[in-house]
Amino acid sequence: MHLVRSSLFVPGHKPDWVAKARAAGADELILDLEDAVPDDQKTAARPLVRDSVKALHAAGQYCSVRINGYATGRTLDDLEGIACAELRAVMLPKVERVEDLVALDTLLTQLERRHGIADGTIKTTLLLETAGAMRNAYDIARACPRVHQLVLAAGPGGDAARAVGYQWTKGGEETLYLRSRAVLDARAAGVPYPMISSWWDIRDLDGLRADALRNRRLGLRGMCVMHPSHVAIVNEVFSPSEAEIAHARGVLAAMAAAEAEGRAAVIYEGDMVDYAMVATARELIALAESLDAARAS
């Protein structure tokens, strides 16, 4: 499974932008066929996106495609236009209910078989930007084994703000419940990557860092961003720090010493440590090692 801390949206009808976006270092590029593409250019954008998917795959860059939602009447045409052996994931916007994912699963299965791709290869990302999606996220995520990401839209003035009625602030208090609920629903449904799109200010990088830190503390695994300048900060925040890695290794060493003495708990740096904390430490070290391996590849 591909590790995702940062997902960078790129207009699908701008292949030169797609090529340049690789330099930002995002774990995932999201080629957008929805909001970033003018209505009169969506048809022409599909083959451009398909070509970009192939090129990015060949270059080792993980990518997905945000298609248009069912209400637009473009969903099927989008899928048929971008389908290729290299396609690994699609993001479905304006999700409302379980049936939306069941229908998408059926469409993707047909496309996979048509193109000689193993069933279930193309994963899906749920974009929670309607009140219905936020309310039903757990059931929707469990409806289809393809779901590997759940992204909460929690930015200013967009579809989610209009649907829920919140007034966005940099502190994020108005979306704290939504963020917490998205994490819980994703984890309970077995979705490995609960993520968020919550910061759109291009210039305020300190604000971005603060927002990313809040998101990580809540249990979110990464962020979708709109500008390349945001990628490095998001990658840093959602990666284990050297101090965290050192602490985790210390926990493992302390527990190993305790076990050698016949004990299953130990005090390390003032905290009581038992097997539950050991499991958490191992998970953090595994994440750090996965990131190191990805950087080396």
C-alpha cells in the first residue's frame, strides 16, 4: 500500500503543470477533472489526464484522479476516458450514501475487466464534502473494499462549509467535531488513511504548520493541499521526528530490559510503559522505516 502524507491537487487539463508538480515532492498527485477544469474543457481533459497517469506511473509518481460526481452526468464518461492499466485510484466527490460507492465499485470492476486489470486494483478515495457524507462516512467506507483514503473537506467557503454552515477560522474549532468524527469513522471502517483538506491560504505557511500539527494530533494521517509550497511542511509534520523515533526506540529498549528481568511494565522517562505502548512505538518506527525506504527508492 502506498504511503500518503501529502496529496497535491493539479488541474488535469494542464499537462505542463502536472509535469512540474512532481518536483514538489508530494506523496500523491491528484489530477483534477472536477472543480479545477472549466466545464467546456472537461471532455478534452480526459485523454490528457489518461496520458498524465501513464507518464507519472512510468516515472514512479503515485497519482489518483478526481472525477466529476454523479449529479453532473459526467462520471461514467470520466471513468471511461481515463481508464488504463496504470490507473491506481479515483476520488469520488459529492458522496452522499452507501449506494454511491456500490455503484462506483461496479463501474470500476467493469473497466478493470475491459482493460485486463485485476479486480480491485483501482482504489477509491472518499471525499466528505456534504452533510450526508459526513453523517454516513462509516457506512460508506465499509461498503466497498476499494476505499483506502477518506478525505474530510474542512476548508473555508467551499462545498463543505456551505453544506454544514460552519464559518471557517484558522483555529479550526468550528470543524473540530467533524475532524474527530472523520478519524473515528475511518479507523473503525479499516480505512488506513484518514486525511483532510483544511488549509487554502497560499502565503500563511506558519498557519499551515499549526493546522497540520492539530490535524496530526487528532489522528489524521495527512493533508490534501492546493499549492506546491505546502507539500514540504505537510510531509515534515506528518513524518515521525528524530525525537519521536529516539523515544520509541528507548521504549523498546526499556521494555526489552524489563522483560529480561521478568517484568511486563517499566517506567521510561517518567511514564509507565507496557505492551500497549510498545505496540505504538513499533508502529511509529515502522512508519519511519517505510518513509526512509520510499525516499531511497
